[in-house]
Amino acid sequence: QIGRITAIETRTTGMEWTFAPTVAVPQDDRWGRTYEGYAEHPEVVRAFAPAMVEGLQGKPGSAEFLDEQHVMTSVKHYLGDGGTQGGRDQGDNIASEADLRDIHAAGYITAIEAGAQAVMASYNSYHGTKMHGHRALLTDVLKGRMNFGGFVVGDWNGHGQVAGCTPTDCLATYTAGLDLAMAPDSWKGLYESTLAHAREGRLPLDRLDDAVRRILRVKFRLGLFEAPRPSERALGGQFELLGSAEHRAVARQAVRESLVLLKNAAGLLPLDPRGRILVAGDGAHDLSKQSGGWTLTWQGSGTTRADYPNADSIWEGLRDQIEAAGGEAELAVDGQFKQKPDAAIVVFGENPYAEFQGDLPNLAYRPGDDHDLQLLRSLSEQGIPTVAVFLSGRPLWVNREINAAQAFVAAWLPGSEGGGVADVLLRNRDGAVQHDFKGKLSYSWPRRADQSPLNVGQSDYDPQFAYGFGLSYADDGALAALSEDSGLTDAGSGANQFLVAGAPATGLQLLLLGADEQAVVVSAPQASTADGA
């Protein structure tokens, strides 16, 4: 349903192609793109990938396949982006071939069976060779053994990281099997150099023919050669469908069913909305924090409430239901209430991030910043039953925060539907449970901040909350005090090395990011070392 609705809303804008879904299997939660993956276990990704592809594209062999109600997909990022050393974005995956196949390729196999039309090459390397230049995996495995008949598209100037290449000249990426480069600001130079390689015989014509054939085949399947201009298509310009009531209802259901209850001492939840409830924390009325990266802007930052007209913050969702039941709701981000409440809900968590800007040296939540912890402790010390709602793109070490609250909910990134959180945390006006918790952890929750990687099946597996854990209201939600020893010797323990002698470390580049979030490369890796990321 999520895929179907995404396709419809995308089509209203005139676009027929989405760079989704991500079928990474994140193995190290320090990675800044962990939240783009479905789970640490390949079986979950294997099941979700084809469902999302069919939702977006329609079912292969049916009349709806790639029709004007659907969009084509790009399954990404091929291959192994979720398993790089140290969880470093665009880094090197040194997994065995068996693990590459059984873990990281799981979603591609089922997505291709479901009719995926494009596969996006990844920035990462596999044993030192950049995927944009990895012939064995792009051509021999993907197009050969996996029988992929669509085309391979590159990521944003990813070809420029291949050894011996630049963003404007990369013969190696095409001979390796890339069919369509993503060249946002380098297209003209890349076109001219590629044309020269073809004319002078360095780019074999059969390889060029194969790339063109694959791209044209997909365009024919989409009906692009017969379709009218985008504004004249079936859904073109029907912007009333964006955030429609039907679509938001599905999003709200997804939020309700993804919340995970980790603690519920003395059955504090669900709360009675007929009482006086304080809503606090810097995530309570912040849709940017609630939505995460890739929302309106690259990093998901720099936005205001006005940028989210079809959305409800968690505060708004709670307030509406509390007031409708005859209760009193008060918003005080700092917890300084006007009248002592019967209960408090504190919403806090990670600030939005995308890609490498979200990479972490360890799993400690905001090391050196105890603001959220002090807020929770302050309310609890005043005798106020306190619920912690944690917004994050991954599990983090929050043992102290869990200890400071009577109930703790992992809410992940609920996006536009703050009402979905309220549906589960609050009873209805008659005192009955509205919706129970259904969510189970798709990522293992760390016992210490130095537990990376942490995945079910490891020989030394010792999580705080195991993969698949999640309480319901029928369970005993009591939890003994957790250890507050992070396992770190200092705040910088295990930090990734980003700069060496003032220059980017091997395989990294330094970007100058403007207020409009347009990035300019000011220092790029040498071609001879770029493969060692």
C-alpha cells in the first residue's frame, strides 16, 4: 500500500521514475544510512523488497504493470552498502562472497523477480574495488547470473570515484557494466569523453549497444514513446492527491504498527486522555526531527512548520485527542509546566541527517549532552509519571534515558503522522485501549555504546533488547535498572578518521555546503587511492 500511494503521488508531479526502494541490509548501526534499510536480517529485506517494487510498479504480467498509476523503480544500492567497515558511508565491504550473496544480495533477488526495471550502483567498494567499476558484480553477477534485464544506473557522480576516473571521464564504469551515469553537473564533459572513447574504439560498440538497448527497453515498457506530455497524463497535476485523507490513513497505520514498546513500568501506558498531560522535549513539535533526512532537503534540515501543510507533529496529534476527550494538554519543550500534570510525554532524539553526515564513531546518544536525560530525570523526581518517546533512525545506547522514564517507546521516524503515535499512547475517551503496540525490533538494541556491529546470529550476540523484541499492553512491562556503563573509555573512543594532516582521509572528499544545501567539492580523493575508501 505504501508503494502504491507513493507511485500515485509521484505521478501527480509528472515523474515516472523513483530512486527507490533501498534494499540495503545494515550490519553496523553507526552507518548514517541505517534508517533507509528495513532490517539487519536479510529475510525481512527479502520479503519487503518485492512488495515495495510491486506497489510502485504494479504486478508484472498484469494490465497495471508500469501504467500511468505506477512508476518504475531503482533498487539500490548495489551491492553491500550496508556492510562497510566501521559503518562508514561509501566505505569498503570486505564480507565473504557467501555473506555478500546471502545477506546483502537478498533484496535484489526478489526485487528483480518482482520486475524491478533499474538497479542503482553503490558508492561503496567491495574488497577495494568501487562498485561503479566492478565488472564481476555488475555484469557477470547482476546481468548474467541474476538475469537482470533492466538497466544499471549510477549514483550521484559515483563513477568519478572509480580508479583512474573523474566525474567527466570514466570509460571504466561503462566497460564494467554501468548503463546510465548519474552526472548532475558533469554531464557535458562525460558525454564528450564517452563519445570520444566510442569513436576511437576504446568503448566497444557491443557494450554501447547493450546499454542503449537496456535503456530503450525500459522506456518502451513505460510507454514513454506514446505517452503525452506529463501534464496531460492520467494523474498529471492532480495535486489534491498529495497527502489525501486516504493516503494519510495508510501512513498513520504504518506509524502505529512500527512503534516499539521497550518499557512500561506499572502499566503506565496507555494514558488516560481525560487527565492533564504535559508534552515536552525538543522533538514534540518538530516535524523536521520527526521526519529525518531526505525530507524536503538533503539533510532534512532548514525547514519550518509551514513546509509541512499535510502533517501533524506528535504534539498536535496528542493535543487533538486529549482535548477531544475532555482532558488538558500543555506543550512545554523545556518541561516547565504551568500546572503539575498527571503524566508527561517527553519526545526527543536524533537531529535529522543523511548519508555520511550521519556516520557515528559509536552508538552513544549525544555524548557530552545530557539535556534530554536531565529533563526526564527532573520530571520523574517531581513525582510525574513520565513516558519517553525516542525519535531516531537506528538503535542507540540510551540506558540512562530508559532508566529515567517509567515507559520508553522507540518511535523511529514517524514522518507526517504524529496522530499515529497518539493512537497508541492514549486510551479513547471511554478509557478503552485504542491500538496496542505491534512493532518488533528489526535492529538489535545495544547493551553498550561500543557494540558495533551487533546483529542476531553473531557468536558474541549480547544485546540489551534482542532482534524481534517488542512489548504489548498484555505484557509485564517492568524493567530492572539497566547498567549505565557505556563501555567507552572516552567520548572519542573508536572515532572514524575523517581528516589526515588537514586533508580528507583515503577515499573521502571534502564538501563546502551552502545555506541552500548545494554542495561543492573542494577536495577530492586522488584517483590512485579512491578505491581504498
